[in-house]
Amino acid sequence: MYRASIPLLVFLTVFVAPTAASAAVFISEIMYDPSGTDTKHEWIEVMNSGEPIVLSDWKLFEGGVNHSLNLVAGAETIPSGTYVVIADDPTTFLADYPGFSGTLFDVAFTSGLNNTNGESIAVRDNAGADIDSVTYTPGMGGAGDGTSLQKNGSSWVALQPTPGGGPGAASEETEVPETSTPSSVSASSSPSTSSFPVDPKIRITAGDDRTAIVGAPLIFSSVVYGLAGERIESARVVWSFGDGTSAEGQSVAHTFLYPGSYTVVADAASGAYSAADRVLVAAVPADLSFGTVSPELVEIKNHSSHEVDLGGWILSADGSRFVFPPRTIVRPQTLVAFAGAVTGVRPSVPSTVLLQYPNGMPAVTYTAQLMLSAKSIPRAEQEQQSMAAASGLVLGASAGSSDGSRDIVEATTTASPRRPLPYWVFVFMAGLLGTAGAGAYLLVSHSKTAAP
């Protein structure tokens, strides 16, 4: 009887025990809709209440994809009673929660956690089995109000986020879900005694990464949230633009004078609390030109490999003026037509049209294009193209051509001036004419001598 129980004991130890440990891992907190922008600020918390596991061998199923878990901070083996965070962008997460000192994994969500309809997410072990899954909806809470969804017992509630601490960090009454906690878990490993407490803090969002045009002002706006997720309008915000300059205010404008990649940092302070966020800005030269210019429309082409936001830029001609609304995007290598019926800008001749930066400085002029192209074409062709420009035609593009995006430089740099004929050609032609004349004279003389 005793000997017969040994194989059974071995079987239970090898096969049953790991299953019980796996079942003790569950999703404990979901930050699917942070206040302000969601990009890079989303994360999920997972709790291990069973035996130690190597979570980096597991997968997070989200958006129909099994995402690999890449360890950023902490140990490979997750002890019992430990909360870990799986972040969409670890750098942004640590900026949002500078007091976090726990285990952190990196995973790029498919297209961001769904804010509108919610979605199903799951934790899968190294065999591909679902250990825990959750289907959340905005109706459960945590929809853009600064709170996150947290598992409290057998239900989900919206509370102030406590990444790495679990709901027990906010309330001693919080309990570990009974369905996920084996009887072997001691009180010392409960969430209420987490080794990663999170201090109350405010939060600031400075927007998404941006592309700036050199010489054109770029607007930076921030939102500061308090301990309860409320907006703090009186918070002090100081911006460092990464080029040696700074400014103060929750919304400021800055102009980068030279191309480069800049790290813009926004520091917020309210009472005894502070927070920071950062934005990456790529400053690139403006590479725009006009295409078709007529009373009906004005075309603007972006020749660069970066999209250009014309929001705040000014289009003018013949005394008419139009300010582009925010987020007027011209994609890379793209031509966009702006109708005169919309802008009110109807150039009588192309040379009157002007595109200006938001500060009023000239950015693109049609006259400059003509002057640039005139350097590579002969005078006769210059006169023809000047007449074409005065009649509102596009230089270098034939009538009815679909390639209206071709700017003047493209159209005219292929032209080459006509060279004069070499001197020896004229000498040869003169000799040839002289020989022909002499031959004709001899022929006539011979005819008169031979006559009777």
C-alpha cells in the first residue's frame, strides 16, 4: 500500500503541481484608456499568487496576436505574491510612474487597447494554454477619467492606478480572487502586503512624438492630472526643448532653427507633487513648392519624406488671405489641391501667390521658383514660360497632363541652351558656294562659245 502510493505521489508532484501554479496567475489591472493620449501610455498588470514562474516564456494574447514578453526590469523568475507590469512602452510607463520599482515587461499592443468597444485579453503559458482571460468594456469604468480597471475579489472596479502594487495598495480590504488563489498561499504573499508600494502622484501628458518644420513655430500643449484624476489648470509647467531653450506654460509655441532630433521634456509642479513627460521631435527643413496656380485652385506639393502640418500657415494672393486650420496634413511626396472656393484665394497670375509660416515669414513663393528655373533655360524659352505663367499655366506640364505635381525646377532643369555652329562649318559652306558659282559661270561661258 505504501509502495503503491509512491508513483502516485510522483505523478501528482510532476503533473498536477505545475497546473495549480499556472492557474494562480491572473490579470489584476488594466489601463486601457489613460487620460489624454493613449499612445504608449497603456499597460496591464499580472499577479502570480502561486509557485514561482518564468513569465518571459509566456504570451499575452491581445488584438488576435500572441505577444512575446520582453523583460525590461526585474528578475526572470516571478516569485509568489508578486505583481508585474506589461507595458506598451516601458520608457513612457516609467516617466508616468517614476516611483515604480517592480518587474516590468515590454510588449507592443497590436493597435492599442480598444477604448470604444473593449476587447478580450488573455495570459497564455508556454504551452499555449489560456491561464486567465478578461473581457472588458468601457461600461465597467476606467474610460479616460484617470482610473484603471482593477480586479477586486471576483469583480472589476475603477480605481486610481497602482501598477505593481495591486488593489491592496489602496485598500486593506482588497482580497485576492478566490478562484485564482490556491490554499497554499500564505497571508504574507497577499496583495495587501505587496513589496512594491506606489506613492500618490500627479501626472502630465505632453502629446505624441512630432515632426517640426525648421523655421516654423510648433505648438506644444500639456494636460496635468491630480491625485484623483482631475485636471489641474493651475499647475506650473516648464518646457525644455532640447536645443538650449525653455519656456513656461501649459501651452507654448517653439521654433526650431536647425534640423535635428530633439527631446522635449515637460515638467509639471503642483504643491508638493511633480511629474514629467517627454516628446521626441524631428525638425526637418521645409521642402514645399507650388504646382498648379489658378483662380480655381492652388496646389502645394511636399517633396520631403516627412508629412507637413500646414495648420496655422498662411496662403495669400492679390490681397486675399487664408489661414490653414490645425491638422492640415500634406503627406510625404504628395500633392494637395486647395480650392479657391474654400480658401477665398484666387490668384490673378501665379506670381502673386505666397505661402507663409505661422509667424508671417515667407516659406514658398511662385516668383522664387521662376527665378530658380530661369538659371537653366535660354532666353527664348524664358520669354515663352513667362507668357505661360502670366496666363496661369503650369510650367513644364502640358495641358491635360495628370502630372500637375511637377514643380518648376523639375520641369526646367532638363532644358539646355543651343550652342552656336563651329567656325569651320561657315568656311566650308562659303567654299562650297564659291565652287558652285564658278562651275555655273564656266558652264554658261562654254555654252556661248559653242553656239553657231
